[in-house]
Amino acid sequence: MRERNHEKGAKYQRYVKYWLDKRPFLGYDSDIFGDAYDVSCKATMIGGISYDISMHLKKDHNTLKILYIECKYRDEVSGTIDAEFRKFLIDSYNAFKCAENDDANAAQFCFISNISPSKLHEFMRSPQNYTKCELEKNNVQIDNDKLLRLNDRIHALILSKTILGVE
């Protein structure tokens, strides 16, 4: 069972990667930069944290930002994504906090899943407050300046198999 779910997750990630590649994202042109599962895996790291996928975000062929993506698949009927979303928020905060200043200034973070976290609406209303609450619940020491700067750099996207155009 667990093996089959891992296969579905890997397949979903490939579909997401294909769907995202060369698609405008956050107002930029984009292309895949790194994948955690091939030789480009170092390109998926920031601040000591590794993500599933990274993308160049460009204007006029110049890379201005790097998007770090965590991609998760769960069964639509019985699955939940809350723990993975919480981990993404904590990891993204820590990556942003620990990254070199130039890397942090260029970083954007996105959680992509086929189902939404149960409190996605709360995150969408106030990413900073929601993230701060999750950090506090997990006893993470908070630098309010870093948290404020992270606010407009952290995103969530729900991509169903229908949107991706697969089974």
C-alpha cells in the first residue's frame, strides 16, 4: 500500500513538473531548474532545506527569482495534507531565515498538492498570521522581521489531476 502511494506521489510530481515547466508563474516566465530526484538536486536547496522542485522565474531571459516547490500527493477521498503543509511552512521559514541574504531575497516558496490543507482559507487570508501560529505551536524561535519578509514569498497551489490533464 505504502509503495503504491509513493508511486502515485512520484507520478503526480512528474505531472506537476511537466505542467509548470515554461508556464508563467507569479508574473514571471519560468522553467525547471532543479529536481530532488536527479543530478540537479543541489539546485533544490536553500538555507540547508531541500525541496522537490526549483524553478527559475525570469523577465526578459534574466533570472530574478528562484521558486522552491514542495509537491505532495494524497488520496482525494481519505487523505489529508495538513502535516505536510505545516512542515512546508516551518521548513520555508527556516530556509528563508538561514539562507544567504542574496538567496533569501530571490526566494519564493510554493506548496503544491492535489488536495487542500483543511485550513487553507485561513492561510490565504493571512499567510503571516497563519505561519506565525504554526511556528509557535511547534516551538520555533521567530524573527518577526524575517517572518514579515517571508509573507509575500510563500504560496499554496492546488492542482487536481483534472487540471493537470491526467487520469
